[in-house]
Amino acid sequence: MDLFRVSLFLFVSIVLSGAPLSGALAARADDYDFNANSKNATSYTEAENSKLLKELPFDNQDDFANVDKGFIAPLIDGGLVEGVADIPAMQFMMNEEAPAEVNPSLWRHAQLVNRGGLYEVLEDRIYQVRGADLANLTIIETDNGIVLYDLCYSPATMKKAYELYAQHRGKRPLKAVVISHSHTDHFGGISAITEMGLATADELADGKIPVYVPEDFLKEAVSENVLFGNIMSRRAMFQYGFALPKGPHGAVTNALGPLTPGGENGLPANVTEITPANTDVSIDGVEFSFMLAPETEAPSEMVFYIPEWKALSMAEDVTRLQHNIYSMRGAKIRDAGRWAKYIHQAIVNWGTDVEVQYGPHTWPVWGKGEVVTYLKNQRDLYKAINDQTNRLANYGHRPRDIAEKIVIPDAIMKKWENRDYYGQFENNVIATYVRNLGWYDANPTELARWPDAQSGKRFVEAFGG
């Protein structure tokens, strides 16, 4: 507990200093001229990208209809927040065909996820501001006020998102906050609540306006962002391409949203944990049924259902893409088997009634049949990664060999929502092996490897100096 308190103090100190929890070096992007060395696609790249146009169902335009459904108003200033988020710069692909340099499937996804504005998910009840941040801001209208569900990565983008909602739906009293899991883009904008006057610091501190989080939320948030914050922030620069120019030769999308904002982040100081003993909660006349989903997309995560409205949110366990089993910025390896299990449990619990599924990333799905099919597709993806990796491991294959040999049916892999725009399939397979069996792949030479520097010298000598 003492270590936790020290970590929490360091975390708050970082927040108060104005340093972001990740992407701390993103502001240096202007120091580099990446365009100077940009090159056109090679004939090989062009041919490989062209093949996908025949292999994937590009003629299916359902996603383009769904992503625009319920549109109310565009983002304020096009989503531009000076020094924090240049959303307009990410619109270059709209209404354009994919250039030879960009995978056409990724380009299509960017055209979808880079759309932004205020949207109605469920009339007079659920609204989202999408495309203003890496994460969506969801506003759930209760009988006498609102619940804010996930709070964006940045207080600055959070403010702009809420302002857009208030312009069209009016200002309503804040009754509660729900944070789905322990990743910064879902709670980093917390300080905007007090800055905008939605609640006082005392109201949040004493729980008068509760902040509902999954069990072990604070422990996992601090562990990830403080104890390993330095290495993660540096590696995140490469994973998210902070320093790349925005365009076909650089950053096209962050996949979960247009981009990751810069600037400061925050952490809720007082929270109410959802545990197995209190999964049913009434907030201002609206009944929420929570289900904990630990060790899935985050170590601390939860999903929830509102029975009266037949509205389900699967948090970040279901998105319009293949997610990371292992994140390149560095993080605990996720459990693909448990991930599939919790999606399946949601189908069992609520699949007979559900009419809409929405979440903190990408766009919703409407209609019971469509929602259940979507959930099954994502369930089958993570289940297949887990089971097929374990099957081939039991035949003695090593991690990288499994990544080459594994075959998962097109019925799973060619679904748009299962494409690896964010998580990368081969890395997900290797990560699943490592999670279940550890890093050792039964090759004894790996037990006595030279460090990289020593190994490099010996390779040079072996090749003649």
C-alpha cells in the first residue's frame, strides 16, 4: 500500500506539472522534416495493396451509412484545439481514393474513423461526440441530468466535445461519471469536469457525484502510467507515430480515433469501484447492469447494459478493428481467451434483447441481429487467435513459426471489424504464446545468448570484419 501511495503521489505530480501521461515527446515532431525523405510506393507495395481491392468486400458500404447515422452537428472549429489536437489535418483522405502508398483497407478505415461530430445513438437518451479525440465522449441522459461515460484523453478536447453537446442538447446537471477501464484516453480529461463547472472538486472528492470504475482501476492506472511511464511514453512515440507528418507518407489514422492529443492529463482522485458484489447500480432513475471483464483489453475493465433501453456498451473489448493482444508501447500481455469469454458472456446475458451497441471508440451498431453478429465476429476472432496458437504450440511449433503457419478462416479474418488496423495479427499470435507459455520457445541456444552489442561484434567478425 505504501508503494501505491508513493506511485499515486508521483502520478498526481506529473499531472500537475502539465506533462502528459504518454506521448511526452510528441511536441518535438516539428523538429524533424520527415517529408524530405518520403518516397513513392515501390512496385511491390503497389501490387500487394492492389490485391486487397479484389480480396476484401469494398463494395459493401454499410459501415459508411452507420458511421453517419444520427449525425447532428460537426465538431466546433473542425475539432482544432491549438497545440493539442489538429483534427482538420487528419481529413486529407476524405472522398479520396487510396494512394499506392497506403493499404486501401487502412485508408477505408481512416475515412470512417476520422469522421467527427455530435451523434444521436438513442433518441433523447444516448449521445456521442466522436472524432474529437482518440476516444469518444458519450453522454447518457438520465431522468434529471446526465452521466458522462469515458472522458477523452485530454481536458481540452473533452471541453470542446461537451460544449458541442450542450449547444444542441442544453446544459444538464451531472449525476455521475462512468469510466470503462484503466487506460488514459478514457479518464485523462477528468479535470475538464471541474473547469467547466459541471461539478466541484468537493462533490467529486466526497462521492456526491460518484465516479464509477472497474475493480482495481486506480492500482492498474498508476502501475501502467507511473511505474513504467518513462519507457512507455518513449515507445508510444513510435507506436502512435507522434512525430510523423499527417498525410499518405506519414500518419493516416490512430485507428481507434483520428489521433492522440497532446497536453496534460488527469486522474480521478476518488472513485467508486464496481465489484462482483455491486454490479447493479441505479443512477438517477436509470438501471445500469455492469459486468467486470478483467485481463482483457485492459487489466481493469468493465462493460454495461441498460435493460430499459436495451443498450449495451462493450467498452473497448469490442471495436471496429482487431485490437492489441500486446501493445507495442509496452504493457501487460492481454488474455485473448478471456477476452472471447467475456464477449460470449455478454451475448448470453443480453443478446436476446439488445438493440444497440456503442462504445468509447469507433461507431455504434443498431438492431439485435446486427449487434449479436458483430459480437460473435469479434468473439470468434480472439477465440481463434487463442485456441489456434495453443494448438500449434502443442505440436511443438515456436512462436514465430506459429505466426507463419496459423490459418484462421476468411469468415473471421475478412470481416471489416476484424482487420488488424490497430493490433497486428502476427504479433497477437506471438503474444498469446508468450502469455501462456512464457518467452522461452524450447530452443536451448536462447538460454545462453550474447547481449545484442556482443552479438553484433561477433556477427561482424564472422562476416570478415
